[in-house]
Amino acid sequence: MSANGTTTPARSAEPLNAADAVAYLNEYKRGDGLSLSELMDSRKNGGLTYNDFLMLPGHINFAAHEVSLQVRVTRNILLNAPFLSSPMDTVTEDRMAIAMALHGGLGIIHHNCTAEEQAAMVRKVKKYENGFISDPVCLGPDAVVGDVLSVKERLGFCGVPITATGKIGGKFLGLVTGRDVQFCKADLPLKDVMTTDVVTGNAGLTLEQANTIIRESKKGKLPILDAAGNLVSLVARSDLLKNQNFPLASKVPSSKQLYCGAAIGTRPGDRDRLALLVEAGLDVVVLDSSQGNSMYMIEFIQWIKKTFPGLEVIAGNVVTREQAAQLIVAGADGLRIGMGSGSICITQEVMAVGRPQGTAVHAVSEFASRFGVPTIADGGIGNIGHIAKALSLGASAVMMGGMLAGTTESPGEYFYHEGKRVKLYRGMGSIEAMEHTQKPGSKPNTAANNAATARYFSEGDTVKVAQGVSGDVADKGSVHKFAPYLYTGLQHSLQDSGVRSVTALQEGCRDGSVRFELRTASAQLEGGVHGLNSYTKRLFA
């Protein structure tokens, strides 16, 4: 018997012809290692996590940079990188969402804040980059310098077109920039400071033509006017630079704005919250629940599909086919997989409910793929290898919390703990998260209630039962350096597996051409750093 349990061909007395080595592989009844279905047979192997197995290497006949990481995270949203940031109050706000989208992924803004605060963060992401800006911030000639400064404070820019009506569609009068209002008194009317000699474009020109005008004129803004001189849109030089610096950026095809997601609960008060988010430009909503197979989740999905039919919905969390089926029928465009697998989650320990993440990802993804519903592996991601394994098990993308916590773009301030520069990182099931922003006297099932308690169905509990912990993580630097490391590393992982894309990886896993091997505890020890007195682990340079 061979090492993998298959019967080996009879041996010949003499060595075989070396030229026949590849063809001789057909004499073996099975390929080396295990197929995905054999690996994930839970009756035989039990529940598996990412560390319990490896992919076997394939044949490399292409460069790593040729590997495509493009994935579909909902039925209608295509990303250039399979990375999502988790909707946790120590992971994702507007800065993280912008950074993730610029590098091809998607940020999901947390909802442990007021609806107005969350909508403002969504608006910042959507205003960060555009093609033709069809709804630019406009002011009238009688507005004052203080109004421009207020726009800069709220939205981060101060290049504002001035129209007769103070709105898009009004007669274009001029443009106000940061230099125009610099050193001016706040009550000075804009008609006295605005620039009137402005280079403009005619309605109907293409975005490429508009960008050419911006390059050649060396201007920062290009107002687009109709035949009557009314402002119909705006093009910004800063967006041209962003296109050059971030070629992988995930954008809405029609508007060229960055994709933005946000999480909400499934209580009646969250309907008002969602209306504000949609008004701010939200592209995809994540219905945030630790156990997604509930009447609240199903009814909320159905309501969204009737009220906002163009909004993509990611539902969850789920870990079984039975859970997934209910949400697919309700109308979910994507599913979030994981229960108790996060580094700061103690659900499995406290509630005795959950599932090992590898087994959960495979079971749900295999089922959901039959209905064209993408899945997102949420939790348990600690390195690039885990991302590759999650994708091999059928997930379209991974959602990361701890991997991104501690970066410059994550919320919170750095502090020092035992001599190390760190940031706070806590589970949304932790007591600290449940107590955050809780308003005394607030009624259950309202938007004012705490997002963490709603996620774990504990708004009305007298005693809060923690399903997460609070801690700190080391400073990881900026996402603008960390995300390219993840992207390049994942390309090399797929190259080692002998596949050119995430799609090819998953097809190979289904047809058995991509092979796997289980790892014993000793094999896991062997696969890590060992046998050294000391070492330095630098992840990238």
C-alpha cells in the first residue's frame, strides 16, 4: 500500500524509462494526496480548521503577477481582491473602508454608533473618488467662506462649484478652491472670492476626454456644462491621480465611485438606519447577526428586497447548509460564514454552538454555489495561507478583523503596553463593546440601542453574557503597505498550487485536480519555525 492508502502498481525488475515518468502516473488509481471531498469528509476526519490541512503543489508555467484575484462577493459586485474588513468598532470606519476599496477589496463600516455617524462615514467613502461626479457639493454666490470651510471639515475637500441656484443643474458662475478662501474672513461672500475664468468641458464628452483636458490644462477641477451653461457634473484631478496610484481599486462601474458596505442589525429601528445609509450612497448592506438563521433576519431580507431592490444584501452568519438555505430563499445576495472562529470570539466555548471554520466554509460554500450565491469566510484568518485555504474551500472572499486591527487606518489611538506600541481590539460580543454607546433608558429594538447587544440577541437581558473578549494588537503599520503584501502573497500561493485565478482554483478543487493533505500535530509543528534559539520574523519588505 502507498502512503496515501492507494494500491501501488506492481514494480518491474528494472528501472523504467525516465521519459515515461509522467505517463506512468496513470498507473496509479488515484492522484497523490486527497481530493477536496475526501478531505472534508467530517464523518471520517471530523471538523477541520485551516491549520489542519495543506494544499499540494501544482505545476507552475506562469508568473505570479499573472494570477487574477478577481472575485464576486455578491451576485452583482465584482472585486479585484478577495479582502473584506470586518464591521467591528475597532476595525472599520471610513478610513479603513477607503483603504480597502483602493486596494481592490471592500470595507464594511460598523454600526456601533448613531445612524447619522455611520451615514456620514459612508458618504466620505463615496465622495472620495469619482468619475463624473453627478451630484457635486455646490454653493450659491451668496454663500460665505465659512460654508466652504465647513465642507472641507466634513468631507475633506474645498473645491466647490458655484451656481446661481447653489445646486447641480444651476447656471455655472465660478469655482472656489482652497487658495481662494485661504486667509479670508469666514463671513466674506463667495461671489467676491470665486474664480470665474474656469476651464470647462461640454456635456457628452467621455471620461477619457475629460481626463485629457485636466492633464493638459493642469487644472484641479473640470466643470461639465450643458449648452445653456448649466452645471451637469464635475471631474476632479485628484481622481485621475488615484486611478494611476491604485489601479486595482474596486469601483461602481457606472459612477466610478469606490464601493462601500455597512453593517446594520435586524431590528425595526434598523430600517430607519438603512434609509439614511442608502441615501448616503451605500452599495451593499451586511445584516449583522451571530446566528443568522432567525425570523428577524429572514423578514429583514424580504423587506430590503421590496424597499431597496437595487441594494445588495449579505446575510449571516451561518455555518450549515440548513441555515444557508433559509437565507437564500429569503433573497440574500451573499452569505457570511463563521460562528465562534474569530480570535476574540468565545461563542463556541460559552454557548457550545458553532463549527470549525474550514468545515463550515466548505459545507456552506458548496451548497450556496449551486444557487449562484457567493460566500465570505468570516473569522479564523491569521495569515496569507489561511486566505488561500478559505478560497480553496469555496469562499469567494475572506473577512478580516484581527488581521487588520492595529493598522493606521483602524479606529482608535495607539498606546504602549509592556513596551509595545498597540491598539485596542475587541470582539463585538465583549462586554466592553456591549456597553459602548449604550444610552440609559433606551428601549429595546430601537436604532439607539447598542449594536453589539442586538447582534447577540441580548438587548433585553438583565445580565449581559459575553461572547467575545477585549485586548490589544501590535502596530501593523498602514493598510496601504499591508494590503499589497496580502495581495502579492496570495498570488504566489495560487502560483504554487498551479492555478492562474481564484476561479481556476475552485474549479480544480471541485474536479479533483487540486489536491490536499491532512496535517497531524507534528506536521503542523514541522511546518512552522522550529529548532532555532531565536529568530526575526519580517513578513514583507
